[in-house]
Amino acid sequence: MIEPSELPYLRRCVELATRALEVGDEPFGSVLVSGDGAVLAEDHNRVASGDRTRHPEFALARWSAEHLTPAERAAATVYTSGEHCPMCAAAHAWVGLGRIVYVASSAQLAGWLAELGVPAPPVRTLPVGEIAPGVIVDGPVPELAGEVRELHRRFYTAV
């Protein structure tokens, strides 16, 4: 269950996704928050560089492995504008991060992109639970999902 106190982290994810769009990248943003509520790290998509693995969730998983103890990682939450892709879900699980909270689900995103005529990605869209069944996942967040949808519409209609 998503608490009202978590909405600022999710709004920050949307801001980071907007920043990604502003610099010509796909609109995704994520924030890593400690068990006591401190923002530890944040990032946005960087795949426009040509490296399609430069997702913010993957970057936060790597950052956490380098900077946090296993207990700190397990207590942390990753807030994100979109549900983790299979690559990011696996990285999240492998480093032992805690909960994931997303604004828009992978199913929502797939539907939006299909409506826009965007070709399917090279990797199958799957929910986090199918990749990392031990990870607690919450989302979507209807009050912010429309903003994320609009960011994707803007990105794909500008391409």
C-alpha cells in the first residue's frame, strides 16, 4: 500500500522523467530512499547515449551495491516513474534491494506505446513479480500515471 507520505518521492520520479525528456531521452526517473526516508540517490534514463542498459533503476541497483550494506539495501525502497523492466528487476533482486513503488505499470506503458504505434521492445514486458518474486512491489499510482503517459506521448510524437 502506498502511503501519502510517499507521494513526494513519486513526484520527484516524474520530475526526473521530465528532465530525461528535456535532454532528449526516454522519460523515466527513479529515486532510492533509505529505510529512514532519506533520499540516497536518484537518476533518469540515459539510453540516448546508445547504451540501452542505462536505465535509472539499473544505475541505482549498482550504486546501492557499491555504497550500502546488505541490510541497508534490504531496507531501502526504489521509487520509479515506470515499473522495472526485466533487466532492472533482476538487478534489483540480485543486489538485494527492498521494495519497489512505481507510478505506471509495465502493462500500462505497453498499452500506451501500442496506441502510439511504437514497435515492441526487444525484451518482453513482464511484471517485476515474474522476474523477482521475492520483491515487494506497489503501484500503479493513478493520480500521477496520467503525467507519465503524457511524457511518453510527448517523447514518441517528437521522434
